[in-house]
Amino acid sequence: GVTASQAVESARQTFANILNVKPKEIIFTASATESNNTVLKGIAFANKSRGRHIIISSIEHDCVLESANWLKTQGFEITQLSVDKYGFINLDELRKSIRHDTILVSIIHGNNEIGTIQDIQSIGQICHSRGVYFHTDASQSFTKVPLDLSQLNIDLLTASSHKIYGPKGAALLYIKSGTRITPL
């Protein structure tokens, strides 16, 4: 048990170093699907007194789309941003879509089908200027595109182990200190 615990903590420190965050902000999950579900549902339920509006893009991974659809059945409103022919969201559309009751924006970083890399720095700035949590699913882009979370306005980030030649059945969820989230 001690050896296993040391391996987990070593891995936590390694990923914290890669992302430039505190080790306690890294949580291990069984999959990127579990991480994404935890974000959407956990932020929704922890912050529903603040608002019931969530923004995603129309090209999110199915697990984000399905979580968003389920949240609709629980009284949440979901706005899906359109994308251009290259898969990019329109930042002006994002700005206009954020309302007083918006609690979360979740935009995939590197799209799993067309490879689009969103401008998460600008998206994060827009979200934080309006007091909205920002999540990105970076499962496809993690370790392929530099992600220094100390320099980006990202509150939550998902990454998958098997996308970086790690074991299947493991993923990580970064949750910035101070983020209000209810665990599943």
C-alpha cells in the first residue's frame, strides 16, 4: 500500500509540474468521461443558487454533450455555440452568450475529430472577466500543446492517460483551488 501511494503521489507531482499547478489541484479519475461528467454536474449542482446556465460548443466530445443534455432534464439551460468551417468558436458569440446566470463555459481544447485547437487563453479571459468558471477538455492536446495553467484562466481541465501512452482506465482532473464543485 505504501509503494502504491508513493507512485500515485509521484504521478500527481509530475502532472502538477507539467501543468504548473499545485499537486493538491490534481485529482485522478477512471476516465476523461468521468472527469468531464464531474465538471459539468459538479459545477452545476454546487453553483445552482448562482445560476442555471451553461455554455458548451456544438463540437464537444459526446460525454460533454450527454452530460449537458442530462442537465437540461434537471432544470439547467444549455447554450451550444456554433463553430466555423474550421471548428473554431466565435469569441464575440461567446461574449454575447454569457448571461448573469451563466456558471460554466466548457470548450474542448483540441477537437478529437478535426484537430482544431481553440484559443483557450482568450476564452478563459472572457469567462473570468464575467465571473464564470471555465473548463476545457484537453484530452487530445495534453502534452502535445504547452499548457501552463498558471498563465491561463482555466478553472478545470480534463486529460486522459491513454492519449499519452499511459494505462487505460486513468485520467486526471485539474480543479483550481477555490472552485466550488460537488463531487459525484
